[in-house]
Amino acid sequence: MSDEPEEKHECVNCGAKYTDSENYNGACCYHTGAYGRCGLIKRGNGWTCCGREINEKGCHTGLHTMTVEPPPHRLLEDMEKIMKKNNSLRMGVTPKKATATEQQTQKIA
């Protein structure tokens, strides 16, 4: 058993300093998306994974890590979810009624 203190690492997701013995599932609270324009009228900007403000607590938990995650495809999925969820709230976008031809095409597909 060594008397040397454990090496501290910096988590790339939340910025916390941690040792391997202090790392457990749920220790890290972070956002998987990027911060930017989400299409929300009231806020304007938010995390693409959940729509929260920049200073709000992360929406995902896990282990602290020194490697960058998530893979890019996850970011795109999160952005699509937010945009679909907030479609009716986006500025200048009103749902349009499908034409008879579009309705027929949707039924065939």
C-alpha cells in the first residue's frame, strides 16, 4: 500500500477534479448536447439535449471521464428531439394543414 496521494484527474464533461477511488456511476452530472439556439421563444438559447439554461444542472449522470463523449450522432438525435418537442413554440412557424395530395402520399408511405 502506497502513501502517495492518488493522482487527480479533470472530468471533460463536468470539469470536476476527481481520483479513481472517488469515481462512481452518478458522480458526474453533465449535458450531452451543445449549448446554442434551440428555437425556444422565451429563452432563445439552451442545451440541445434538454433545452435548459447554460447554468442549470446537467441532465445526464455517469462516471467522470478524461475522454470526450458523446459521439456526434447523439448530439444530432438530441437536437432533433428538442426541435420536434418545441415545434409549436418556435418563432414564425405555424403548423400547416396538409393538402389532399400530401395526405394521400402520407397514407401510401
